[in-house]
Amino acid sequence: MNGALFQLINPPIHQSINPLSPIRAVTFDVGGTLIEPWPSVGHIYAAVAERHGMPNVPIDSLNRQFAAAWRNLTAFDYTRAEWFNIVKQTFLGLIQKPLSGDFFSDLYRQFELPESWRIFDDVRSALESLNAVGIRLGIISNWDERLRPLLRALKLDQYLETIVISCEAGACKPSTAIFERAATALALPTRFILHVGDSLTMDVSGAIAAGYQSLLLARGQASNADQISSLLELQSHVNAANQGPPT
């Protein structure tokens, strides 16, 4: 989903990079950090609804109700059943007939397709520049079985050494278990890994609890020691962290 829809509202957490801890690897969140639905969740939902005989569902209303349903989640395990509940809440009051299993299956498959997603403009350049200086890259994402084929279709997997997904790890961010699994896959102590994502709760607090370094990605906002406004700023953060003596 786009960054505004993916990021939960949380109080600020202050955590700057420890200059005594070099950065050997960077892991990323996916939704809202590397990619977003395109043109929006509402556009995609409305297009699939029209294919199923439900034309003219208001896109703005779909986006608003999806955001509310996502924001009000207390737990989410990324199963099809959980997604069906989100979809039903998103369409509530906007259509006359109940949603069918065929409709949901079509909608679910639509989000497998690369044309339903946009890679943020800063992503490829940032990944390429980090790869070029030997920084190992990975993914830590709350997602389902659609993510690996989607990353391949978007040609983002070529930059990544490891991909850790909640549906495979048996744990969702902010659980430290999913971060520890990624560190094991990278064979690195957690203090040498920087995690970047757009959620204070899911990404920053989860990473810090697991012993990672962490930065919040807040596109369009002012950068500071704790957050960046673009992934293109990562290179300078990595360079600064790696100038100190190794630990």
C-alpha cells in the first residue's frame, strides 16, 4: 500500500545510528518503503469491482475506508481470510450486493501483478549504490505468499541477498523473532544491520528491540538523525557509520 496507508500513527521514537557500529547490511520494509499500489488501493479495488458488475464505486471512499480498516487493526496475520475481512470493511456501504469468493479471488490475484504496483523513484538508485560499496541487502516484510514472485516480477530481487517474510517466518513485525531470522540469514550480529521502514511501530521499534540500528523513512518530511526523507540519503548514513573503528 502507499506510505500514507501503510504507516500507523505512533509517538516518535528517538534512535540514531551508533557511530561505533559499522553497517554491514541494510534491510528494508517493502510496502510504503520500496513500493506502493498504483495508482492507489482504491483505483485497483474499483477496477476489479467494475469487472464484476459493480461500476462507479467511489475511489476516494475506497481509499478512505481501506485506510480506516488498516488503521483500526489490532492484529493481522496476512492470511486470505484476514484480507477478505479488510476488503469487506473497505466496501462496506459502497456496494449493494455481498462480495463473492470469485470477486475476492480476482482482487487478491490483482495484487500479485507488477502493474498494480509502483516502485518509488529513489529505490533502484539507492539499492544500486549500496550494492556497489559492498553493503549486503535484505527484506524484512509483513506479507503473504505473493511477495517473492512480485519482487521477481518487479526485478527488485536481483539486489537482495535475503528475503524474510512473515508468512514464512511465523512471526510478524514488530516481533524480534522476524528480525533475528534475518540476522541469522545474513550471518551478522544485529548491531551491524540497519533496518529502514516507514512505520515507527513495525519497523523502528521492532528493529531496535532486536538490536538493530534503524531509520524511519518519512518521504517529504525533514530529515534528522532518526529519519530520512529519501532512500538516497542512506549512502551518507552508511558512510558516516563506517568511518569509525570496527567493533
